[in-house]
Amino acid sequence: MKKEAQLFKSLADETRLRILWLLMAKEELCVCDIMGVLGITQSKASRHLRYLYHLGWVTDRREAVWMNYRLSVAPGSPEDKQLKLLADILSSRPEAQALKDRLEQWLAAKGQSKEGAASEGAAACQCS
Amino acid sequence: MRAEARFFKSLADETRLKILWLLLEGGELCVCDVIGALGITQSKASRHLRYLYHLGWVTDRREGLLMNYRLCVPPGSPGEKQLKLLTEMFDSLPEAQALRAHLHEWLGKKRQPKVRDAPEEKEVSSIEPSL
């Protein structure tokens, strides 16, 4: 049951829970989005994202200097069911709702600031 | 989300997962059952059971010298949903099945010698940890 203990260990951290919650709200996010919405340093964001990557929760995609992350759990897998339960638990938390609102605001502001830019990725690189 | 992180931390330990699994199977268990089925020391068993108690996973009932524990998650609560998912995860795990068999073996052995004396209620308290 070591594997299951490890699965729960990956959820036993407030920042990682927040990151997963953000990734459940938006399909793909760049490290700078996580930094901006959670107000954490790049080193902290990257560290937790790499942790989640190594545990199989997320997959990455490089775009210029930034890494983008998205959830990568297989449908029907224990991890998938665990994420659904997490969403169920968090959806009634005002703190989680506030975080979702902040993500929307952040992405909207990012969209505005890059008006005229070629792609979202290009803006993502400049947003911090 | 601190509460949720703590919630998951309580599951982020192999021994605690095993204890929860035993309690899902055995209903109420005494500390000595956990010791016997998992082959761990009393100090380790008690420590983890107290941890689970403080996080609200289990409730206790003293009987003589020994403490008995049972799950106490309210129906429909996150804890209950989590335990259901945990059961689903473990149902297909050979290690968890072996543990379940081990528990029943242990409980069977425990009951055997005292079938002829004392009523069942008293039996649990008279069992001493065999370690």
C-alpha cells in the first residue's frame, strides 16, 4: 500500500492542492499562471509542478522559455476518481471558489495585456 | 485548503492506510487486533490510532485495559466518500486482500481458546497483546 500512501502524500500539501484545483478549472496552465494566481515564487511553483509531474498527475509541454502543465490522469483510474472527489470536496469551499475567480481575472488580464501578440504562449512569457 | 491538506496527510502513511482498511473490514477492533494483524508494536499502533482519532476518522471505547476503535465518519461526508474510494482501490490489491485474510485469521485464533468460558463481551478485554 506504499503506492497509495504516496498518492495521498502528493495531496498532503496546500500548494499542490491549489495547483491541482487550478488545473481542474483550466485545461492547461503555464508556470507563470500558477505563480500569478497563487502569488508564489517560480521556484516554489516549479518544484511542486515537477513533484506532481513525477507522480503522474500532470504532463508538461514546453513553449519557449515557459513550461505548460495539464492534468494527465487516465479516465477511470484511481487518480482520476481521487481528483473527482477532490473537486467535490473543494467545490463547497469559499477559498477554492475565490481561487477560481482569481484565475479568471488573471487570465483575462493576461489576455488584454497581450492584445496583438501572436499567441497565448507569447503572452504567457511576458506576463510576469 | 489547509484542512484538506491535513485530511490527505492523515492518509499519506502506509500503516494508517492499513489500519483504516482493517477497520473497514473488522468493524470495531481493539489495539491488540491491530498489533496482531499488522505485526507492529503497541506504541506504533496506538500512535497511529490516536492520530486517526484526532483527525476524526475513528472513535474509541475503553474496555478494561484496552482501547477499542471503530470508524466514525458521518454519512455523506468527505471522509466517508474517501473511505469508499479507498475500499475500491484496495479491493483489487493483493496486498490488501492478504491483510484482510490475516485479520480474520487473527480474530479466529483469538476467539478459539475462550469459546467455553465467559460471554463474548468480556473476551476482548481479557486478550493481551501477544507481542
